[in-house]
Amino acid sequence: MDGTVLNSAPNMPRARKTAKKPTRSKSDFIRAQPATLSAAEVVAKAKSEGIQFAPVLVYKVRGRAKTKGKTKKPSAKASPSPTSGPVTNKAAFVRALGSLAPKEIVEKAKAVGVELDVGYVYNVRGAAKMAAKKKRAAAKGSAVSAVVSTATWSVAKHAETLLRAVASEIGLGRAIELLHDERARVHSIVRE
């Protein structure tokens, strides 16, 4: 070799570096237009600048801009802040601050002139959990309570209803499996 450096890819053209103009997004273009322009006018103005989009994009961008500026209104069901006004019910005060730690609730209660201790907070929360648990159990047990009524109950008359209730409790597949097992047991006894 004569000391010349060979290019590793002699036949490959070099890539040109071109300076790109920063382009504005379609949404930015729409936001820059006055709100008094109609969607068709915004589209026409964009077309004259070499940007193309449908009028529906104007509605979408303007709609999003309107909703961003609005703050979420508190719902009518939201309980009032426990620190606003006099406290009439300690348990309601504790339930309203359910996301806080018990010590924090006690501190807030002292700040508004209510005497609580950490044990009371745990009692209120425990009672709320038990009430929710009873409510779930009552909803789950309603299917069985519909079968077992206070009226006179005849096994022969309501056996099918009882079988349906049991099947709904343990699952249809398991109930069929039990019936097949019982049938096989009875057949084995009869054959003897």
C-alpha cells in the first residue's frame, strides 16, 4: 500500500445533512387562529400555508382546549369538609376523613374542638367494615332465603326448588357431579 487510507465503503454516497425548518403541528396552528374563525375558514387558511387537515380536527382541538380550562365541580353527593363548621357527629367526622391515618384524624379533631382518641377511630372504621360485610352477606344469601320461607314447607313439593338453590350455591357443575355420584351409589345398592 502506498499510505492512502481506504474508505470502508467506497461506493456509498455520503448522507447530506440538511437543516430542517421547525414545523408547527396542526393542533398548534389551529390554536393560534382566532376563535371567531369558522372551521372551514381555519382549514382554508391552513391550506394556503401548505397544511392540510379536515374541519373535524378544528372542532376536536377547540373542544379539548375548552375542557382543559374548566375545573372539576364537586359532586352533590360529596360530604362537606369535616373542618367546615361545627361537628355534630363524631363518627361522621371520622368517616369523612377515611383516607387519613388515625393519628392525623385525632389531630384534626382537636383542631376543631372535638375530643377523640385513636381507639375511637379504629372502632368507627371497624363498625363500617362489619356493616359492609353484613350487607354483602345479605345480598349473597338472598338466593337461599328465597327458597327457605316461613310458609309451610313440604320436601316433596319443593324438592326441585331446593335442588336449584343448592346448585346455585355450590355451582351447577359440582351439583351435577354430586347427583351422578348419588345415582351410581343407588344403582350399586339396587343391583345387590
